[in-house]
Amino acid sequence: MLQPSLRRRLLVGLATTVFLGPALIAPATAAPREAAQTIAFDIQAGTLDAALIAFATQSGRTVAYAPSLVAGRRSDGLRGRFTPEAALDRLVAGAAIDVHRRGGKGFVLKARRAGVTPTAGLETPAPIDGVTAEQPSQLSEIVVTGSLIRGAGNGVSPVVTVTRDELDRSGRANISDLLADLPQAFGGSASPDTALAATDGTGSNLAMSTGVNLRGLGPSATLVMVNGRRMAGSGLTGAFADASAIPAAAVDRVEVLLDGASALYGSDAVGGVVNIILRKDFSGAETRARVGAAQGGGAFERSIAQTLGTAWDGGHALISYEHYQRDRLASADRAFTANADLRALGGTDHRQVASHPGNILVLDAASGTYVPTWAIPAGQSGVGLTPASFQAGTVNLENQRLATDILPEQNRDAVYLAFGQRLASRLEVSGDLRASKRRNAFAMPGSISNLTVTRANPYFVSPNGSASHVIGYSFTDELGPLRSRGRADSLGASLAAAIDIGRTWRADLYGAYAEEVTRRTSDHRLNTRFLSEALGAIADDPATAYSAARDGYFNPFGDGAANSRAVLDFIGSGYIHTRYVSTVTTLNGQLDGTLLELPGGPVKLAVGGQFRQEHFDTRTLAKTSRATETRTVTGPFERKISAGFLELRIPLVGAANALPGVQRLELSVAGRIEHYDDVGDTKNPKFGVLWAPSGSTTFRASYGTSFRAPSLPEVFEPQDAGPVFLPNAGVNRLVLLRAGGNPTLQPEKAKSWTAGVDYVSGRWPGLKLSATWFDTRFAGQIGTPVYENIYNVLGNPVYAPFVQALSASNPADQAKIAALLATTTSGGLYPASAYTAIVDGRYVNTGGLHVQGLDVSARFGRAIGPGRLDLTAAATYLIDYKRKLTPASAWLSLVDTAGQPVDLRAKASATWTQGAWSATGGLNHVDDYATAAGVRIDRWTTIDAQLAWRAPGEGLAKGLSLALSVQNLLASDPPFYDTPQGIGYDTANADPLGRFVSLQLTKRW
């Protein structure tokens, strides 16, 4: 008997076929036989290279040409039904290129010799007398993301392509911003604003990087490549790639594979694959300059870029440089981030009792928490206070958002070089080098502490005659917010060779190296040991030059300038300096070609092997809790991975043996075996079927398994712990939060199903519709469950396995917490008796994650009168998004919950082009959802617009274009969400920027 889950998937597939099949098949069976030989094309205007790639993908034909042949050329695109031959002729019309047929489904493009009249139709080049005819080269045929086989055409997995022109029309400065706008992307982690708002559950984004999180499966479950090569990992754990390191000026297009693909690409390709393809065949020069500003202030952007390229017979070379800079966005610049007291916006007051002036706290034995009992009076120096000076029943509250940032300052310089050279008729070498240096700076909430003050401090006064008191104190006014400066250096280099073996077979070899080096500097931090010395809690330390009796005691009872500069410089001389290095070295070899011929077409095979070595190490220099510097070196950690892979495409029915209702039927099989020298072996297959009942309709389905190996830090990172206040029953409680690696981690495993249909209309040329159902089930997903919902951990039975309650009166509890504190760098901030629980946030293999939903998209374009109208729309609807925290726990539905993916994200755009002008309007929609307590969060709909002008004619203005873009035209604030962090919006599903206006100038020389 079929399992319910499998039976449901089969029913979904059958229902799709039964309900849609008859309507779509009927026209095909009545069509004449020759109509089946035409194909509905939808190719956008842009570079000729991109148009040829789209032609190969949509037609299933192979196209061979030298990169220098198409360098710098553009195409007007193509929409409508044509034979492949007619479509290709139209694409290259006016380009002085001749098209020659090769075999049944291949074409060769060659430069037209001077004085030669264009051929009337496709022909096979005649041999030259005395010279043996050479087979057409296989070296420049196209490989599309989602397949290892050249010229494979549309596959079973959906691929979204973002072209250079679409990037320009978006008005975005970075490719990472455009990827974040995809309906399939989720912004809950691996972004600068989630890092600075403390809503990123991973807590690992020290580099202020921007990852890609497809399907909400996590940024580490989306494989990001550049030119088909892996990037090195970014951040504290090196678990995700930084898409913001890529210079936008060098981008040719981006291909996003929305399906698991470990059978092709190995680890990390669970949620999908993002392949950022950079320019290679540009000829000429291009200058770009851009400025942008937000209406509410902050985040001012400017960038300038220069690209130079040339092509010659058999080769090409390109260099591109880009400088990008964005100012910080201060929390004070937006009303919903300026103050942790959100009552004015309809929320609650999240200000903290660790304030300045401070509060005297008393331990409540019943709840195990410190309760503010007396407020230290404001507006006084802390000298001459009496017991009557303290304000019983009053609480001082601190706005922790004061002087902080919600977006960091960013400054990036990037350079990209690429070359290719045909050394012989059957050998071509190519290489590229990408390097970027990104600097950032930001401010976070200042240091806070519960100070234990005794009569040893000359300023000590007790409101009730006690010998000591605990004071909740904030150092922001005196030491400032915690300011950090960082630098992220990204490097990628590859060298490749393509060898035409003959008889359709080609060998591809490449070596690649990628590196990410992250540095973080945070100075003027609180040193808790120096603070204890200045308070008089410990004797003067001879290891320091400071003497409290001589240089002054720290006065925690004052407001304003109660402490001298010498005292503040001493206690604020702490620092943390970190460096993280992540590298990936890859050697890859592959063969692909035609294995045999079937009536439906050639059976194509790709087979190969790969060796990969990964490296990660960290170094930390800190002086925050000791009198001397603590040097911590973690690693180096290394692993070696060897892999073998293959892919097979089997066309059972094609143009030569098409039947009514079966114009195309193709099977695909792929598999990959990888051996890790630390976590063992993994085997991942993928199967697909593609059925076209007519020339306009294609059904597709796939099944495969994927995996993600634990990152090196997730396995080997040293364990640590630190104090955190977490809410429980309306009271903030101090807990010790543990973090660190887990040597027993196993690879994550996933099963993915997709089923979809693509329709290209013959009646309405330019209309293309697509729908894809997807289902991904993660097992043993690596994570830190408590970090992902940190403010809902205490008192929640779901998280009980990760929480150990403590009692101040239990000697065993106090011994355990004291032992843990002795191993941390923050042991002196709070006394052991102040902690109410130990929360385990170390990496574990969790129970699982299940994501199921539907992608739909539509595209339409046609000439209307003197201009052209192009319409696009795309949406993702989530049916299920649920998680199991442990293998034994129940499934917990998270869809439509604050901080988690919403059920519906959509976007649409319309572009009108007439002559030199074009106007674009876009709509972005995030559906409404609710907090964990059921409070509704409104839907968010924003409108974007762009007006662009391209200079017509010749002269100095030739190649000049201007684009004025506005994101969030109506300046719609994000929907209000009363976050526990005191931020008034959901960083996972909105952004704080507001209306943003930019102007871009582009000049081609």
C-alpha cells in the first residue's frame, strides 16, 4: 500500500495531467504535421550571446560559435512561433554572421567574409580543394545551470534567468538586492539588517554579508556559484556565500535553479542553485555612474564602474572595476527603529532596566530574577546621596536603540578579469580572476551589566542599610555604543581548458580557488576585570598601571559626568579583534557528448570527477575579562572531498518520431557520489521526465535527494557561553546561552519533488505561462534551534530539551554555572546566582523541515502601435512550512508567523518602450500574517518605477543611457511588528529603507 505522502504526490501529478491535459492536447492533435516543427520562442532583447543561450535552451538545439564572434553585439529578441532555422536567422539578422547546419539538431555560426552575400538559407559549408574538411568545433556550445550537458535545452527543473537588462531596469545597485526580491527568496537571516537588529538566529554574520536563502531552507542550503565555480563561505561559520561581493557591473546574467541539485553539484544544493555568470565577451568600453538616496535620510549610495573588453580571432579579454559605497542607516533615521519603547506605534515598551542612571535590583527568590526596586535619581553626580535619595517603586529605563545602526556603512572595491584563447582548432583555454575588498562599520547597543557594589566603593550608599547591592547599569552614555569596523576580502580564480575530442565529445578541465577573509575590530569595549578593580570589588591588580585609590573609583550612583575620563578610559580599554579565513580549492574534469542516436534524438551523457579541499581557521585577540590579552586560535580545520558524477538525457520521442499528443518525451538521470574524509560518504540520485503533448505545452516532473555537509566550524568550533536576558511570563530573566561546534554532526539530507507545466502560446505570440509544485523534506537539518526563536524559548515545552533551570539555593546548580562561567570570556558581568537557566544553543542535527508550495509566473510581450509592451508576473505560495526541533517532537507549523516565511509573495512589472524612451512600473507584495500570539501583521505592497532614455543615432551621444529609478514610490513603511528586540518591523519580511531614488548613467564607447 502506498504511503499517504507518496500517494498524495501521485494524485497531484495525475490531477495536473487530467485537468490540464485535455485542454492543452486537443489543439495539437488537430494541427497539421508541419506545425509541430515550429517552436514558441520568448527571447528578450539584450546581448546576442544571451539571446543565443535562450535560443538553445528553448529550442533544444546546440549552437557553436567563437566568443569573439558575438562580442559587443546585441539582439532585438524574438517572440512567436518559428522553426529553429527561421528563429536563428532573425536573431543574427544584420550581424554579418552566417548560420550553418550541423547534423539534425546543431548549428555553427561563422563570420561572413567581406563581400560575400548572405546565404538564402542554412547550408553546410563546402570543403576547400586540397584541404580535409574539419569537424565543427564543440568548444563554445552552451551549458545551462541545471545540467552538465551542452545544448541540453529545457530541463525538468525550473530555472529563473535574470538578464543584464533586467538588473538595470530594477534600479538595484547590487545583484544581492535583486536576488532578495525574488518571490522564492526569504530574508530571515544572512543579511546586514537582520544581523544589526539581532533577529538573525544564526548570529554568524559578522562580515555583514548578504546570502541567498531559497525556499526558507537556510542560506547554507543554497549553493551560490560564480561562472559555475563555488564561492568560499562567509561569516563566523563560513556556511554561506556572500553575494554582495560580486561587482554588479561585471554581471552578464544570473540563473537560479529552483530545485535540489546535489546529484549535479554536490553539497549545499538543497534549496537550489544560484549561478552568477559574469561577462566574458564584451567588446569596447563601458562607463557606469550611479547615485541614490533614501527619503528619510541615511543609506546614501554612490558607485562608479569601468569595463574594457576586446576580442580578436580566436580570443577575447575583459577587465572590469567597480567602486560602491553606501552610508550607514542609523536607527534614529526611522521612527520604527529609533526607540525600543514601541507604545507610540501600538506596541509595548522594550526598554531595558540596565540603564543610566541605573536601578538597584533585588533578587526575587520565587521567580529567580532580579527585580528593579529603587531607581537611582537622575541629574546628580553620585556624590552626597543618602538612603532617602533613592526612588522606591520607580524604574529607570534605557533606550538601547540610541546611537545604533540598522544598516551598516559599506565600501566595496572590486575587480574582475577574464580571458579566453583558442590555441588550436580543438583546444581552448580560459581563465578569470575576481577580487573584492569590502569595508563596513556599524554601531550596536552599548555594554550593560549587573554590577555588584560593596562598601569598598567610596560612593556606596544603601537605601535599606545592606552591605552590598546589585545595580543594573548601562555604559552607553559613558563608553558609547559598541562600534565595530570590518573588512571582507573575497577572491576567486579559475583556469580551464576545453578540448574538442571529436564526434560530438568534449573534455572540460578546470582548477579553481576561492577565498574569503573576514576581519572584525571592536575597540573601547567594557573590560569586566578592570571594572571590578575600579569598583573596589577586587584589590588593585599589579598587572595594570591603574590604582583606584590614586586614579579614582568608578561611581555607579551618578548621572551625567559622574566618572572621570581616566576611569572611563581604563574600564573601556577592552577590545575584540577577529579574523576568519575560509578557502575552497577545486579540481574538476568532465566528458560530455552523444552516446548513441535514438529515433527521438541523440542520447547525451556527461560524466566526470571532482576533488575539493576546504579550509577554515579563526584567530581572536580579546581583552574583555582579563588583565592581559587572550589569544584564541581555532583550527586550521580542513577536509578533503572526492566525487564522481554523471548525467544522462534520453529522448524517447522527438521531432523525427513525434506522435499526436506526444511531440517530445525525454527522460533524465543524474547521480553523484561524494566521499568526505571526516563525515563519510553520500550518494544522491535525481530522476526527471519531460513530456510535451504539443509544441506549446510541456509537462515536467523530478525527484532527487540532496545533502549538505556540516561546515567545518559547525563541527570543530570551540564551545563558549555568554549572558542573555530572555523573556518568560512577562519578566526578562538572565540565562547563560551556550554556543559552539558538535563533532558528532552528520550531513543534512533532503528529498525533493517537483511537478510543473510550461505553456508558450501560439495564438498570443509572446505569452508564456509556468507553474511548478515543489516539495522538499529535510531530515537532520543542522541548526541551533533556540537561536532561531530565541525570545520564545523559556517556558515553551517545545524547547524543554535545550533548557536547564537553575536555582540560586541549589549548590549543584551554582557549581555547574560557576564551572561554565570560568571557561567563558564574560564571566565577570553577572554573579553566578543571577542566572536562572542554562540554554543550549550548540549545533545539533534537528528533527527536520518540510516545505511545500507552488511557483507561478507569466510573461507577455508584443508590439503595440509605435511601441512595445512587456508584462511579467511571478508569485510563490507556501502550502506548508513546518519544523521538527528534535526527531521525537511534533511538527510545528511556522508559515505565516512573524520572523518566518509568509504564505504568499508576489511581484509584477510592466514596461513600455517607444523609441529612445522606456518606462517601467513594478509591484511587490507580501501577504499578511501574524505573531506567535496571534496578533495580525498587515500585508505590505510597494510600487517601483523607472524612466529610462537611450540616446539614438550617432555622434558623441551614441551608447549613452540614463535611468531614473524609484523603489517604494509611495514611501510605504513596513507593517508594524512589536519585536522583542524593540524594532518595529519584521526584518525577515520587510526592509527599513523607505522610498529610495537613484540615477544611473551608462556610456558605451
